[in-house]
Amino acid sequence: MNKDEKIAVLGFGVEGKDVLNYLKKHGFENITVLDKKNRNELDLKGIDASGIKFITGKDYLKNGLAGYSVIFRSPGFYRYIPEIIKAEKGGSEITSNIKYFLENYKGLSIGVTGTKGKGTTSTLIYEILRQVYPKQSRSAQDKSLKKSNREIYLTGNIGSPPLSILDSTDSNSIVILELSSFQLIDLNNSPNIAVVLNVTSDHMDWHKNQKEYVDAKKNIVRFQNKDDLKVINYDYGTSKSFADTSLSMNYFFSKEKRVQGVYVKDGKIITSIHPAGVHSVTHEVSGFEIGSVDKLLLRGKHNWENVCAAICASQLAGADINSIKKTVFSFKGLEHRLELVRVINGVTYYNDSFSTNPQTTIAAVDSFTEAITLVLGGYDKGLAFDEMVKHLCKKKNLQNIILIGNTQNKLNKLLRIYEFNSSIVKLGKSDMTEIVAKCKEVTKKGGVVLLSPACASFDMFSDYKDRGDQFKEIVAYG
């Protein structure tokens, strides 16, 4: 990009701010920010907005996007809206903060995608590699510390915004990127190590169909070369199909089968990758035991997959077994992902607000043998709930379902069709205080209250974090 080019920043959320800060830092001045919010609603705290043109409000795209040399698309904007297509045909370059980052970053990149589990897996890889390469003083003279001087970064949908760290990286850096389909849809530069978790279905209110969703995900491996590496979930057909998308070497992880990579056998996590790491990946051993899944602090078999994926990717990035063990068995997980909130009067409360699709709710419910009261429902993303409801109807320990949000009636109808025999309570758009109060009322001592809605939150809350935070606050202090 030339500094005198006309640049558009489409969307002024976290990603848009990241782009604007980077452009201003590097002397770009001919910048226009476009956002559907009104100007006075934009968060400009810490932003140098001098000289920036803002086009805001409901008609912000009225005049289209023609005339801009470069358009930075925030991931919330569908890649193929008419305004973007028209601008592209007119010669505009369409990019994003992630796309620009990968095109200009010189170090080792590890990308993680999947329908769910991305944040947990990305963070666990990051924590393992931080254990392997702890930060040392730049003035350290001991040459034995040279290995430790690698800087590890976490970015994408989690951690630091990518362009905020780009100038700090070099060829010795390792960056872990959590990547959604929104970010991957127009990517043309894949990470060096690509981790593919369980790919099912999500965001059908954004993508035109399931094929587009999966194709977007495949960009994480599509542009790899023969020197790159894939780490793929072996247990699911859609995920396995990524193995044939590029010429890079395949490694797998599985909670069920012995694979070239990392797997669970007889309750033990086993790696078939040589403990020396990436420099010896062609020298397999019969299997090296990491430890028992019973020692993991993360609940649920779905987290076995996330842990195996993180171990595999970390080994390929040079992690030693001791660092892996030390990190994996002390990792408590992320906020809003099967997060233990509190035990009150013998009832245990879990916050799984990040569960915004049916598959993750199935995984959450399957993590418990105790009697469960499940809080289910929310904003309708156009996902099918039939398979989830069928599964829930077979769970004898599922004692109560509290239905909330826009999907309440749809879910209630399916629960009746598939003959759910336990208690159903419809609370609609009641506030979280009422929801928690009802959970307390119907859940017996020894049981579990599980907020795992299988839906987005936008009909009742600002986002999944708001939903989970309200749940935790009311459980703790309500």
C-alpha cells in the first residue's frame, strides 16, 4: 500500500480499531471509517482520529465503496455483499487485518479453526509454547538461553489484535491464531501449522450455505506448501476431508483411534510423534504416554480432542514432553467454556455461555453424570436443532430444561415431538435473575445447573460474555 492511497476501514469494532491504529502509526492519512453506528456511539477511546473521515449511521453504505484503493473488511461483514463486490470489480483491493498480517509476518504461524474449541485449543498451544520458550531479558548473555528468546503471541479472535503485534514480531517469533470462517473466507495465505478441530455447522445466518462455511474453513490449509503441516481431527468426516486439500504433511488427533499424531487409548493420552519435536517428525515411536485424561482439569470428551490437538501442534512447533505435561494438566480452560462458577447448597453451577450451537451443548451435557438442569435457547442463527434434541431426549440424567429466548418455541416443539419426559420450563425473555431463581428452585442437592444455550445471545444480551457474566454474578451474589 502507498501512503497516499485512499483506504476504507469497513466496521469499527476491535478489528477496525486495530487497522486504524496500525495505519496511523505508519503514516497513512487518507482513511475513511464506515460503520452502521452513529458517530457518537463509536468507541474512540485511545484512538487518534485526527484527519480521519467517518461515514456512519444507517445509510453508511448508501454511496457504496467505489473509489477506495484498499478496503479493510471487518469479519462481521459478509465478504460478498454487493457493495464489496462492486468495489472489487472496480479495482479495489479487499483485505482484512488477519489477511494483511499473514502476508507480512515472517515467523512461524500456527492457525486453529473448527466449529468450537478454537479458543481453548489456541490458548493451550500458547501456554505450552510459553513454557517451552519463557521470556528472558534481552540483555541475557548466556548463550544457553538462546532458545528461550523466541517470542510467543496469541492473536486472531483471542489475545492481542494482529496488527498491534506485527511490528514486534520477527522471523524467530511464533504466533498462534484463532481463526473463524469470517476471517478465513477470503484468506489466500495459510499458516505454517494448521489445526482443524471438529467442523460441523454454524453461522448459517451469515454464510449462504453449509458448503460455503466448510470451504471458508478449508482456506486454513488450502494454500499450504509441502513444508507446512496439518493437524486434523480424525474422528469426523468433514474435518478429515481437509487432509486432501493441500500437499502439506498430515498429522491427526483422535479420542478414539490410534493415529499418526496424538490420541487417547485406554484413558491415556499417547503421542506417536518423536519427543524431540519438529526436527524429528519423520521418526515415529510406538507411542509415548503423556498422562491420563482423568488428570485433566477440563471436563468432557470434547476437551480430550482439544488437548490432543494442542499437544500435537505444540510438538510440531518444538515443544518437549515435560513442558507439555506441566501445562496440560494444570490448564483450567477459558472463561464461559464449561466454567465452574460455584457450589451452593450442594448444587454445582457451570457457565458454558460460549456454547452457541447444538454440537457444543451436546458435548457439555455429555460431560456430566449428575442430574442436570439445562438452560437452553436464545437468538436464532438458523441452525437445525433436531439432532441435539433427539440426543437430549435420551439423557436420563437431564432432569429439567429451562427454555429462554427467541428459539424457545422451536425447541419446545421439538422436545414434544421427540418425547422429552422430564420437566420443561418456558421463561422466554425473562431476565437472568429469574432464570437463575428458577434453576435453584427445580434443581435438587447433588445436581448441576448448566448454562449451555446452543444459541447466540443477541436477543437478550449484548453477547455471550454478557450472558455468562450475568449468570455468574447472580449465582455468586444473587
